[in-house]
Amino acid sequence: MINLKGTVSQIKVLKMSDHPLIYFQLNEHHCLIATHALNFLADVTVNSTISIAGHYNARKQFVVRKYSVLGKPQIVIEFEKSVYPKRNK
């Protein structure tokens, strides 16, 4: 398995079905993610720094098996900016 680290510059949803397919560009690498694609959309935005592991397919696209967001995921940032009041315990 090959490991890459970089900044996401573009995200596109190629196929929206039971198993979505997401295309993104990490530095100069063209990448595809199918496993945990919806979680990926919730965690990553353009200019997010991520680390990925996977392999290249026949079309020289990097197929992601695992990913990790370096820093805060986007869903956490959105939750912290929420206008709803915090719950008292």
C-alpha cells in the first residue's frame, strides 16, 4: 500500500448510489474513494490536509483504501460554528 499526504484541491461526486464514488485531487494526484465516501464528504473540504493510503489502478488513478484528516474534520468545525445554544447538563 502506498501512503500520500497533501492538500485537497478539488472534490467531485462521480456516482451517487448505494455505494457513492468520489473523485478528488490531492496535490497532483487524481484520487478515487468508494469505501466510506459519505464520511469522506463530511470530513474533508477543499484545502483540507489529509493523509491517504491505497494503490494505483490501470488508469493511473489512486484508489483510496484508508484516509485520515490532519487537523479538525469539517463536520466538527461546522458543529462548533453552530448557532444553536449548547445543551446544559
